[in-house]
Amino acid sequence: MTAFLLGLTYLVQTMHVAATGFDMARLAEERDRLTQQLRSVEGTILRSGAEPVVIEEAQKRGFDRLGEPLRIPAP
């Protein structure tokens, strides 16, 4: 009887460790997928905020350029 209970306890713990390992692998894959998605969104944001894209979008909406940029020298 004691051997059966010890065997059952071992089996339950082994299954728990295996399930935990499976969950960790699944979460690591999800983290990698989300990291890739974040990089993609960051790239889109950077492209959208680039000066030529902003100027083109502003011109499509009817805005004109004000002229040459003004550079203020450092003191």
C-alpha cells in the first residue's frame, strides 16, 4: 500500500513538472511572438513619424510648408 502511494505521488509530481515545462514553453513562444509584434509596430511608428512621410501626409490634407527650417545655434 505504501509503495502504491509513493508511486502515485511520484507520478503526480512528474506530471505536474511536465505540465509546468509545457506551460513555460508555450509562454516563451507567446513572448517571442509579442516581441516580434512590438518590433513591427515600433517600425511602423518610426516610418510614420519620418519627416518625408509627415510632409507628404500634411500636403495631402492641404497644408503647405512654411519655408526653410530655422536653425538656432547652441549658446
